[in-house]
Amino acid sequence: MNGADVLDIAQEGIWVLIKVAGPIMLVALFVGLTIALFQALTQIQEMTLTFVPNIIAIFISLFVFLPFMGESLADFMGLIMERIVNLG
């Protein structure tokens, strides 16, 4: 394995990380911005109002995106195993 192979694997790993974490982060960002806007408009400064809906939205999005995340990680693992087998 040379340096180019290592860089290819690292690059693919970063893209898989972005694909797996991106949807969850976008949901958390959207819910957080919505709650912050709601708090700014109503002047309600309750701390639990920021955490509870965000956690619920993240759990729901995890259930929704879990098949996609598992498939992406399985494909990446297959790519890594294929490269390991081709080394020998």
C-alpha cells in the first residue's frame, strides 16, 4: 500500500463521515434555529425548551436515517475489506 492508497481511503472515509453525520446535523441545526427564533419572538427564555425538542428531533431523525447510515457504513467497510484482500 502506497501513499496514494492511504489518501484515497482517508478521503473516502471523510465523505462517508459527512454522508452519515450530515442529515442528523442538519436536522439539529434546523430545529435549533427554529427554537431560537421562537424564543426571540416570544421572549421565553426557558432552558429546557432548547434541549427537549432538539433531542426528540435527533432521535426521530436517527430512526429515519438509520438504514441509509448503515448502508453507507457497510459499503465503506466492503471497500476496505476489498482493499485488504487485494493486498495479499
